[in-house]
Amino acid sequence: MKVVVVTRLFAPEVAAAAFRLKALADGLAAAGHQVTVLTTKPPKNAGTQEFADYTVKRWPVLRDAGGNVRGYVQYASYDFPMVARLLVRSADVVISEPPPTTGTLAALVCLVRRKPLYYYAADIWSDALVAINAPKYVSGLMRAFEKFALRRARGVVAVSDGVAERARALGARNVEVVANGVDTAQFHPVDSPAPDESYFVYTGTMSEWQGSDVFVRAMSIVLEKHPKARLRFFGQGSAEPALRTLAASLAPDAVEFGGVVPPAEAARWISGATGALVSIVPGQGYDFAKPTKIYAAAACGTPVLFAGVGASVTLVEDNGLGRVAEHTPESVAAQMIAMLDGDRPDGAPLVEWVRDNASLATTGKLAAEWITQDVTPGRTPSGR
């Protein structure tokens, strides 16, 4: 088949969505399909990458001050050219990644051209907007877009049972769960850049619904017993300015922000950490999420400290991936101190678990296989 993937993020850009969509494109190409990816020109600090098995078409796009395609103007700068690009390109199947604005416009094009659309739901965007108390008109409009995309899609790939349940509640009828994963070729145990330092690491997006400020607040307690301990943030997000201000107030010399770094460098910092920190603010409609940070940490042999409730607690506890805490500074600090006081556990079982259960290569292959099997010869697209 001729498969067209529309996504604002793609490798070599450093983002979970970019890694996930590359794995899907790899899986589709390995299955023998002719794959074209319609994406954006990456920021300069992302580097370059060649793709031998499929075609990647890039388009200039507006980015925010941090270099992200984040914000409605930025989304529109990708979405509207994408419509024109998709209308003139031959395709048997179209696959769309969020945001829902992209999914909605891709669904409209597929409706006009009578082509099947598959929607890759890594999360539920409108739930996230509710979680961060976005204006009701914004979350309401995004909810409408998301419902339209999910209902019009011939199939939806969801990264967890929780996402699948929410997708069905919003109107998706044909949903397949393909668990999230991490690129084990890039995330694996390596030598630490600070082997003699005891530190915790937080990597990836810093947003309001994740509530990573709880770790900064906990550090002021941790430092009373371990004054040389450090907390290192790598990544960016809407909550970063507030985190920097909070850190300057509570632990000015113990919290550092390293910005966005390539996966190989992130793996080095994760590998040497006492623990990798992950959090989700409880009770805001996002307790079903399983952040990719958990898999990345385990792939590097580093135990996770998750602050929150829900699916991630089950993931960490049932598979021995680390510790969990309530989303409070006191509970988090108690677990951080316990990790600093004890010997670091052997990371080999964590690495092995990821390779067996959360390899991105396997994830991409499974998603590609399901889409291939769902689009069978002679079957008419449902046109939902």
C-alpha cells in the first residue's frame, strides 16, 4: 500500500511522538509498504538523519521560543499546508498523529478522497486541557475536534488501556492497544557524565498536568540530610519558567536545567542517576497515562520514582521498576532520601524488562501489523 503519515514531529527531533512515529514508519516499510511522511523541518539543534526505506517530506513551520511546534498558531502553520500536501498526494491509507486539529483536517481530506484514516492516540488532548484548567471554550473546541477525528477514523491505535477507554468514550469504534515503548538502541546503560555525583534526573516535557514542581519542593527537604544531592532537569515545557523560579527560591544551588539534549546525552545522565523522576498530578483526568520517561529510565538501568496515582503506579510496582510516592513534597522526599541512603539496585533486570516488553521497535512493528491486517483487500472503508 501507499501509506502517508502526517505528523508535526518526526525524527531526528527529540520528542516521544517523533520516536513513536519513526518506529511506525519503520514497521510499515518493513512490511513492504511505500511510506511517505509529511512532517516539519526540525530545529537546528536536532541534527540530521537519513531514511533509506521511506520518504520524509518536510515543510517549514512556526515554532515557539523554545523551538517547539506548540500552540494553536504553530499547529495551524503545519495543519493548513498539510491539507494541500495531502490532497495532491497519492495514498491508500493515511495515518495521523495528534493534535486533534491535525486529525480533524486529515479526516476531512480522507472523507473527500474516500480514503481510510488511522489515528495514533498517544493520549487524549482534551483531557489534558481540562487537567491544566484551560479556558472552557478552548477545551470544548479541542474536545469537538478530537471527537470528530476519533469517530471518523477507520481505526485508532491507543498506547494504553486507559487511552483506549477514553477514545471509545469519545466515539472511536475500532481501537487497538499497542503499548508505548522506548528506542533501546538509544536508551541503554552508558557511562555517566558525573560518576561521583548523587543526583536525580527529570527528562522530557515539563507541563502543568505533570506537576514536576513537587520534586523541586521535595529537594529542600532532601538537602537537610543529603546537602550534596542534586536534581537535574533536561527538556522543556510550559512549566519550566515557574520551575526555575521555584528552584531559585527553594534550592538555588541544587537544581539545574540542562535544556533539550540529544537522546544519547539524555541516556548518559539517566544512566548515572540515583533515580529518574516521573510525575502526574492526581485527579485531573490523566491518571491513566504511562509516561515514556518510565520506559527510558528502565532501559538505562535506572530505578524510577513516580509521584502520583493510577496506571503508572501499577506499571512501576508490578514490574519492579522502582518506587512510588504520593504527589506531595513530603512523600516524594522520603522516597528520594531512601534511594540515596540505600545501595543502588542492579539495573540489569530493568534493562531486560524493557527489551522484552517495551521496545519501540516492537511497538512500531505491532502497530504496523494491525493497520496492515485491518485494511484488507476488498474491504470498503467504513467512512465513520
